[in-house]
Amino acid sequence: MANDASSGATDLGRRLAEQRNEAHLTIPDVADRAGMSPRYLSYLESSPAANPTPATLVRLAAALDVAPSTLAGAGLNMPPGQRTAARNATLYELTEAECRVLIAPGGVGRFLFVEADRGPMAVPVNFKVDGTDVVFRTSGDAAIEEGIHQQRVSFDVDNLDDALGEGWSVLLTGTASVITGAAETSRAQALGIVPWADGERDVYVRLSPSRITGRRIRVTG
């Protein structure tokens, strides 16, 4: 399936473009059906900051003959991947450069390590990219502290789109260390990492990867 949305678009913009292409409609076609400017629809498909109102989303969904949840994404209380596999879906390996582009905006990833009394652990944390490294904030949790000091750890970032049946995952493996020192701490704070969870999150951790791999599923037709 072709996708003429800009690579800088939001997930919503990509869904709009995918659904429009699947219906064999142009931007002017959909804009006319939705009663909006073609320029605005083009903006929604390509802008990294597009944030339409719920009413606009309903109009677009009606114009494309899909449910609003198909465009907005849904299923917060369910694990991702509930829909059946899309037809003509292709799985391919990502290059390191492609992986870095995908994780560059930051967001939520999983710190992967081994806990002595439990085994492999995956802890979700908010992160940003700093140069070639990943920096995340966390609490002074004993298990995480144990993981930080292990010889090798990993960090996973992924995105699954149930509406389109597409997704990607990136895995970074390397070493991690707690950021100390006034200069390094100030640099980490300047990244603007804002944890979703409440409570104290005053520990900054730098993960320096020695290997980065990834995979992506895309609908090709």
C-alpha cells in the first residue's frame, strides 16, 4: 500500500494517508467529503504536531467510511496486536541508521536486565536520545540499580499500530551507568525527560549501545 504522508507525520497522519490510499481517494476528494480545506487535510497527514479536534476526526472517519477509532487508535486496556494480521504484510530487518531515526524522538522504552531472584526483567521508562546514547529517568529502585551495574543490558523501543496491522521494534544492547557529576547531570536534565509515572524519578541513567538491531512490519499492497 502506498503512503504519501511525510515521514515526519504523527501516527494519525499516517493512518489518514493509509486509509485514503486504500479507498483510492485524493486529498481533495476526502477534504470535500469532510467539508474542510485540502490544505488542512494535507497538514494533518504530514505535520508532526497535528492535533485535530474530536469533531474533525469524526468527519474524517465518515468521509473515509471507517470508525473514528481506526484513525485515532484504540484499545488502551488491551495488549496491542488484537487485530488479525494484515494482508500483504512484509517483515524486514532495519539498518542501524533506520533504527536511530525511529527512536530519535524519544518516548517510552523498556530497560532490560536480569534480576538475581527473578531472571529477565523489562521496566518501562521515559527516555530521550543524547548523541549515540539513550538517557532515561527512574527511581532509586533496588532491582533497577542492580540492572544498571550489570556488564550488559538492553533497551527496547517499539510501536504497534492495531488499526493498520503494522509495527516496528528496536533493540539496543550495551552498558548502562548512573549519571553523576554536575555537568553531566545538567546535560541530562536539559533533555527534558518527563516521566509519566508520579513519585521521585531523580536518577538519570545513560545507556551506551554497542549493538542496535530492529525489525519492521509494513503493509505493502
